[in-house]
Amino acid sequence: MATSKTQKIIDDIKAQIESGELRPGDQLPSTTELRQQYSVSITVVRGAINWLKATGLIEGVPGVGVFVAERNS
């Protein structure tokens, strides 16, 4: 079964966070950069970002960007 484009972005960003490649406080690439990197529409990128925000892995700062959330362990 093919993985959706949105799920591919989610999986990649989750893997980068879990591996420590992206650390709490690190800024994610911009929507434009992610669109170009994955060759997808803005809707696909927003869907992935919204899912990651809903799970608490990342958080948005209006006018600044999207960052890896601090982990409460």
C-alpha cells in the first residue's frame, strides 16, 4: 500500500525528531522549502504540519516559524 504524501512528510519529520537530528527548539524548514523538497502542494505540507502540531511534536510561532516542541519526559 502506498504511503500518502502527507504521511511521508510526517514520518520523515518524526524520524528526525526521534533520532535527535531535530532537537527541541530547532526550526523546521519553511512551508515553501518543504513544498520544494517533497514536490507537493501547500495543502499537503499544511496537513502534515497540522498533524504534527496536534500531536505536540512541533509548535508554531505566528510570524516566526514552526519549531520542535520541548519534550516533557
